[in-house]
Amino acid sequence: MIKKFSLSVMTIAFLSVFSTLQAQTDRWQQKVKYIMDVTMDVEKNTYLGTQKLQYTNNSPDTLIRVFYHLYFNAFQPNSMMDVRSRTISDPDRRVMDRIQKLTPAEIGILKVNKLTMDGKKVVFEHVETILEVDLPKPILPGQTVVFDMEFEGQVPLQVRRAGRDNAEGIRYSMSQWYPKMAAYDRRGWHSNPYVGREFYGNFGDFDVKITIDKTYILGGTGYLQNANQIGHGYEDEGVTVPVAKGKNLTWHFIAPNVHDFMWAADPKYTHEKVKMENGPMVHFLYVKNDKTQENWAKLKGYTVDAIQYMSDNFGKYPYEQYSVVQGGDGGMEYPMSTLITGHRGLQSLVGVTVHELIHSWYYGVLGFNESSEPWLDEGFTTWGTSVVMDAVFAKSDKFVQNGAYTSYFRLAKAGYEEPLTTHGDHYNLNSAYGPGTYNKGAVFVEQLAYVIGKENFDKAMLRLWNDWKYMHPNGHDVIRVMEKTSGMELDWYYDYFIASTKTIDYGVKSVEGVENKTKITFERVGLMPMPLDVVVTYTDGSKEMIYLPLVIQRGNKPEEKGMPSLVMTVRWPWTNYSQEVQLDKPVSSIESVEIDPSLRLADVNRGNNKVDVTTLLDKK
């Protein structure tokens, strides 16, 4: 008996582990480890570098080719980015025809001069922003190989995100500056040319040494390893930094478990820092002058409060530092850091910092694919920006997500909306991309709370963080987390709201007295079905909720705090364009009937959502 019992336990344990492994076989991801050493010539704005890349093929596939991104090559006349910006009908005002006008000393260059795999030469070809590499031998599943590279670059005049000498005079905003191995996942290679949108990369470890003129101060991704040799406010308290010999200093950074590495440099930077009690060291690097001094001083407290709020509500920030760095051409997120322009009013400065900070959760740690699913990263971040700004900066007397909803409604009625499944670079119009990915994406998030209930939603957001950190979840994975937490089926919500441009429009068609009871008829005018919260207000001031869930959601949300008590639940088949409800109260006792007074339902026509019953009866 004992032997049989032990064997059974062992068998169950083995089957359990085996089942788990089987269930996760499609969620592998490649692993990278970069060691880079670069030397910057600040007079010529060029640099030379070496890169050792340890690449582990965790996929079930045999790889015969690999691809590197060479982003700086986009900043050359007649590049795909240049042509796209000059031919799209509503170009980004920051780009326009600026690339076309760059001189040879102002263009971006990223060139690989030598590349080997495990010591053997590879055949490679530069195809604008992609390096196509034919391997001397295949990389087998589970195999780790080492690529050794020599490369050179020229920093472009700041046009979009990366570059030198931006509009505020910052010397170097070094993002997308190194040859970066393209991501390979269950959809295959993501070797999309850089046309101006977002990024997607492999999680890994970075060990980066940057040699530059010793007057420059650096900040960005990674932990500085030689702070007591560098100084500039990074050194330990009470440590005297020796005067550096020679013209240059070498800065040594290490960044674990990130999918990109950004740095910025300027000899005029002021470096200030704040150590949180239960959080990271927060660094601020900016050029202090009359346009920055007052507001950047205030920014420090708001940034700390925002990090604390996000950590408390959406998952604890996992790194030991975060850096807010003046640079770039607006605001752009990077692991452990952001580049933002600094000549802003206080609300704008705090707002852009909070937005880029929140990206650290969704772009930085969850690792949403910003290129093929930009609505995920930008949508969650835009939604979070409104929530956090309301909590730490200024309380709104309006619906917190009102701005996102208003922008989405404008887009939905304009006639040029595209499905959010569209790749970021392939939108027909910038004016469809922005309101769609940022604002409709935010509406998607807020509306999830409406569909499954706020309590379920809050639990699901933490579950998303805990289950999917560093694993690149996609839109369907997000839906599955919401389903597992709520017990509902939500595939229809993704199919309608993300994969189509169908809109929501429900109305209260009629409210009629039938003997001593009331018959209410609701109608679906729009093509997208949704569950409805209907609030009935009585003449005595009391309120009750009629809940009409969809049959296809296979479940009901629980009653929500702050909402009227539930009087009845009626399931609505999506195929039916109308639904009747009967209340056991006379129509004379009802003041009004309103669909979703919480405003969370993205109904494009709220004019038919409410019926004032007392006015209706008076007219009769």
C-alpha cells in the first residue's frame, strides 16, 4: 500500500509538472546578453563600438538566419521613414521633410564592419535599417551561440526620438543607437524596418561601457558600476572623486533583465536624486535654467508619488532606479528611464513624466509589443496616466477617462478609424493612429472594468503583472487574465472592440405603463453588443439597477460599490436588437431610466440613453 501510494503521488506530481510544461511550450522567448564597449567622438558626433552578444535559442525552431535593427539608418534622405513622412497626408510635424534636408554630417549612420558567430565569419547585408545575416551553421533549439561584432555610428541631428542637439540644446539622446538583435517569437522574426513608430525586443542583460569626453554627464538605463571614479553626483556620500587623467572618462553600466538600453549625455546637466523609502533611487538629469529650475524641483515629489501609487496598485516597480532625463523630442519610454523635453509648464511636465513612467510597467516589464500591438502599451499607459494624475496631481470633478472617451468618439464618427490590430507603421493616417492606439486603447481598459466589475478588474490588473512579468503578453493573453479572474468569456469583446471598428449605441426605446406595472424596451442601434447597466430613478429619490448581461459573456459581474442595488438581471442574446424588461412598479413612480450613468460604456450616441419619464407622462 505504501509503495503504491508513493508511486501514485510521484505520478501525479510528474503529470502536473509535465502538463505545466506542455501548457507553456508556446510561451518561450529568446534570451540575449550584450557586452558593449563604445567610444564617442563629441567633435565629430561619431562613435566606434564592439559588441559581444550571447544569444540563446529557446524556440523549438532551427534558425538559419538572424536580423539586427540598425535604427539610425532611418535618418538618411530617401529612407523609408523619410519617404513615408513626405508622402503621408498628415505627417508628424516633428519629422515632415526634415530628414530629406539633412547634410552628410547630420544624417544617422549605423554600420556593421565585422561580424562572427562562434568565431566563424557570417555573410551579412545592410538593408537600410535591417542587417540581414546568413549563418555559417544553424542555431539549434536550446543552443547558445556568441556573436562578436565591430560597428560604427554617426549620431543624427535630432529629428525623432534619438539624435544630437535637440531643440532644447541637449547634446546626445542615445536611443536605438546600437545594432539590436530583432525579436523572434512564436510569430517568427520581427525584423520590421524602422518607419517611425515603436519598438519590440528580447529581454536580456546589458553590460555597457561608454567612453566620452570627461566634461559630459550621463544618465539613462542601467546601474553605474564605477560611480566613485565618475563623480557628478553618482558617487557614494563622503567619497572624494579623483581628478580624471586624460581627456575622456569611461562610464560602466549594467542593466539586468531589460529589452533595450538608452543613454543621454550633456556637459550642462544638473544631476539630482531622491531615494524612496520603499522604492528605487530616482535620478533627474536636466539643464537648470529659468525654463526648468522651478518646475523640475517640483517634479521630483510628483514622480516619487507616481512610482509609489503604481507600485501599490499595479505591481511593485522591480528595478533599483528610475531616471528622468531631459532630451529627445517630446517624451519617450525606455527601460529604467525616460527622455522628455523639459521646457514645459508644471502640469505638462508632470503629465509627460507620469505617462512615460507608467510605460515602465507595460512596455518595460510586461513587454507589450509596441510595434504590432501599440494599442496595448499606449492604451494601458494612457489609461494609467489619467488614473495616476488624478491621484497625485489634481482631482478631477469629471469622469477620469473623459478625455480618452471624447477623443475616441471623435475618431469613431470621423470615418477613418482602423482596427487596432493594425501594425503601428501601417496606419493610413497619423490622425487615426494616435486617437486609436492611445485613446481607444484606454477606453478598452476602462470598459473592461465596466464589463467585469471594478473589483474583478483591480484583481485582474495585479494578476496580469504577477503572471506575465518579462514575458511579452499579447492582447489575447490580457483577455484570458480578465476571463480567469472574472469567470466570464470575453473573446467577443476583443473581436468587436479591437479587431473591428464597429461601434456601441444603445437606447431606451420606450417606457410604458401596463396595468400597475412598467414595461421598458431597450434597443441596440450600433453593431457592437455590450452588457448594460441601467439605473432606474424613482420619484422618491431612490435608485435601482437593471443589469442586462450578454448571453455570450457566460456570467455576470458582481454588484459594484457606489452603484445602485440590483433589482433584476435579464440576459440579452446579441442577435436580438431589442429587449423588454418589466418592473413590478407603476410607471408613475418612475422619474427616469438611464443606460450607464457612470459613462464607462463607450456609447457613441448618448442622446438616446436616458428617458425622463415624468416629463414623458406630463406630455401625455
